[in-house]
Amino acid sequence: MVGRGVNKAGQVTIFVILAIVLVVAAASYFIFKDTLFPVKVSSTFDPIETNFLNCIQEKTQTGIKIIESKGGYISDPIFVSGSQYMPFSSQLDFLGVSIPYWHSVSGNNFEINQVPTKEEIQNQLANYLNHEVPKCNFNSFTKGGFSILKGDPNTEVLIKDNSVQVILDMDLNVGKGEESAILANHKVEINSELGSLYSDAIKFYDQEEKESFLENYSVDVLRNYAPVDGVELTCAPKIWNANEIFDTLKIATQDNFLALKNSGEKTDYFNLNIPVDSEIKVFNSIDWPNSYEVDPANSQILVSKPVGTQQGLGILGFCYVPYHFVYNVKYPVLVQLTRNDETFQFPLAIILEGNVAKKSTSFSPIQENTINLCEGPFSNLTVSLISSNLNSVEGEVSYDCLGSSCYIGSTKNGTLKGVFPQCANGKIVVNSPGYKEKSEFFSTVNDGSIFLIMDKNYEKQVFLKVQNSHANEKAIIYFSLDDESNIISYPERNKINLSAGTYEVKIYLYDNSSIKFDASTIQQCVEVPSGIGGIFGITHKECSNFNVPAQNLTNVLVGGGSGSFTFSEADLSSNKKLEISVERYNSPSSLQELQIVYTLVDAKGLGVKFI
């Protein structure tokens, strides 16, 4: 009898498949049981979950406030320092809070663009909550007999226009008596304008990058509150104090930026007309880092000399003073956008070069591997400071190279042993109270040492002795040494700081009263070629009459002179005054006589002595 065969291999395959299905089903049950078959948590633990959600909400609100106050940041980017060349660092210190610049320029003249994306802000807030949420306090529950074990948090944040959503995956293993549960997923949504404020801030920033409207306002302030360029009809030089100009500009900048707004008539000069709904304020402070420079200026005094007084220019028939000054201005502003009592703020660097806005050369974020000279490599250098009588001098030492200014340190007993950034053509700069600033080019590629002789400054009182004085003169006195020039306006200022050396001293003496020049007619004649005969050098005289209107002039030049004088340290250290003798001429009664006075002053000497 023949029996029917059984396919044993097929049976095995079926059992394997069934086993796999059972394993997958079991695993799926344990993985998705909380989702597919949610376990109802005992109401005993509801107060713990409520307390935890309140804590998450409080931590989130704190994080939002930090982000809004720091331009989208909780953790600051890598710090980049400023310098004397460029006063900005990568952060603005505002009321003790460091706020990263959205756009700035580093001390070694590299652009810093650090505008955070929304994703970066969400990640920063999520990381902040991961760090802060485990600090939530459950002491009141543990004292009541609850056991609470915290797991590791994993937070996701979604910033919407008018809210911030937080989804926190963190196990809370809770228990009391015979009851226990795991509180795992926690979700809160907080009403906040962070998303809309950030969106408006980006619109503001993009328009500023495109149009430079803040720099244009800065140019207007410069031209309205400082002498930039122009012409004035006068025969006396125009004189300004650079420090007074800078002080005026700082106050004017602070006040004018405060007047900017985003409301009112579109034709309103101070209306920014930015297409956003947030209220906008722009702040500047005279106490924030800034830099003001003006050229040409060899000292704090700006002087523009008159034209029309020089020999050969009598044909003009009048005097005028043209002036043109070039300013480089750098300062920060803080932009604030406000909605429903929430404020988002970020700083920007404002830079004017040559009286115009400096354009950004790149809108992409700067790489963090830009060279900062002050970070090395270094060489060891010994700097010794002595006075002219070989006594040690204490001072502050820095090193300048390639636009970077690196503070090295202070001397002790006249000596500093420090590490200097390596540079082939840098400059050691020393400042010491009572001494002239000392600078010396010195290579720091290798270790070395240097002795520097510091020149002591002496404040000397100046007495002007005017021959033939009318008792109403005033003077502009120049003291020039090497490439430096100090100027005083006498008698308003009668003291000056001098160090030993040979000075070029020059004085312009003016009559401090009004002089009227009557109307007159001036005839000017020139030799011109005579027709065809001009080929052979034959000329004839042609004359023209110029009518000169009556003029009332103040501060007319009536004397002066110049000379080279050596001041020794012995003279300067004495208690003697510096007397300068200058001759006054009769007050000119016409422009021709005024030209003669200018010619005499250029050729006249001075008398200088200590009394």
C-alpha cells in the first residue's frame, strides 16, 4: 500500500511566517499601546501634570523674553572684538545685556552679519528648555508623599505669528501608594508676538540693507550740525573746534534718531514708511562706542583761510572763505519693534566714510575663521620706558597692525614683559599721563626688546605781546612739531601743552572789531596779443573796471608772523611764561591794503622768549 507524502518544508515555512507575525504584533503592541490603547492616568496625578505644564509655560515665556531682548539669541555667537580703527565688537552692551549685532564691522575691518533664522531661534529656545525644564520644582508634591522621577527632555518649538508652541517629550514617573503612572508627552501653546515681531524685524533689516536709509539720516545730521562744505563772504579765517563739533553731532544724532517713527503722514521727514505693523523706535546713545574723525585737521582746531587776500587776487574785489571737511563717523543704533507690549530689538552699526554711507559689500554671514591679529601667534617682547633724565616711566602699551589695536598691558617699574601679536610692520603705542603719546614702528616677528624715551608734556601759559596794540586784538597761534600741530585761539585759550623740540610757530593777529570797506572801482589791466602781430610778440594793454560793493568785515587781519624756535626741557619745566612778540599794523581801509597786510605777515618774524 502506497501512502500519501507530506510536504514538511512547506509546513516549516508557514510556522516561521506565523512566528514573525506574532513577534511583530507583540512588539507593535508594546510600542504603540499608549497611542492605540491609551491608558487613563489616575486623576491623582493631574495636579502634577498641571504644575509641570505651568512650569514649562513660565520657562518658555522667560526664553521668549531673552530672545526678544537679544535680537533672536539666547546663547551669544563667538565674540569678535573692536579696535581704535573700528569701535564695534560683535555685541552691543545695552543696560548690562550683550546684544549681538545683526550687522557690524570687526576691529580688523571684516563685516559681521549674524541675523538668526527662525529655525535657529526655535532651536535655541528648544535647547534652553531642555536645560531649564528639568529644574521644575515638585517639592510640594514629594512632601505630600508622591514619588517623582524625571527623564531626559526632548523639546520641539514652533514659532507662529501670534503664538509659540512647545512639544516636550519627557517622562515623569510618578507614584503614590499603590498607584503609579508615566506622564510622557507635554504640550503648551503660549500667546506671543515673537513670530510677527521677528518677521517685521527682517523686513526692516532688508530695507535698510537695500536703501541704507539710516545712514542717509546720519548724513543729514552731519550736514545740518557740522561744517562740511560751503563758502562764506569774509576776509577772516573760519575757525571751528573739532571736539565741540563732535559733541554737537553726538547729541544731534541721539535726538534725531529718537524722533524716527513708523507712523504719521508719508511726507513726514521722520516717518520711516516701513511696511510693517509694529511700532518702531531707533535709539543711539552718546555713551555707546563711537568714532568721529575729520580731515583736514592736524589738531582739534579746524581752520579755513580766506581767498582774495593773497597777492595777485585783487581782481576778485572781495574775500571769501571756502571750506570742505571730510568726516568718518561710526556709531551703533538699537532698533526696537513693539507689538502688544512685547519688544524685539537688535543693533546695527552705522558707518559714514568720506561724508557718505559705507555700503555693505556682502550680505552673507561672515565666516568665523576671519583673522584676528590679537589672537596670535605671539612673540615675547620687553618694552622699557624712560624719561629724558633716564628715570623710569609708567605707561599703557598697545600694538597696532593691519587695523587691529591689541592692548598689551601696563608697565611695572617702567618695564613690560608681554606677548605681542606677530607683525612685520606694526607700531608700538604708549600712553602715559603727563607725557606725549609715543609711537614706534617695530617688528614683532621675533622675540626682542625696545627702549622708548617718553617726552614729558608741560602746560605753559602763553602771553602775547602786541606792538602798537589797540587792546582789541585776538590771535590764532600755531605750534607745529613734526607732523603734529597744536592751535590755540588767544585770548580765549592762553595755555598749551608742549614737549621739548623745535617748533614752527605762526601767528595771525586779527582786529576784533568791525571795519567797513566803502564801495570802490578797481581797474585791472593785462597785456594781450595784438591781432596778427601777436605771432611776433606784439601786445597791447586791455583794462577792465570792477565795481566792488561796500562790505562790513569783522576779524580783519592786522598783523602776525612766523619763526622756528627750540624749546628745551629746562625752559618748559620752569615756572616762566612763554611770551610771543608780534607787530600790529594799521587797520586796512581797503581790500588792496588788506592784501598788503597778508603779504607782510607771511614775511614777518616773531619774538619768542620765556619770562
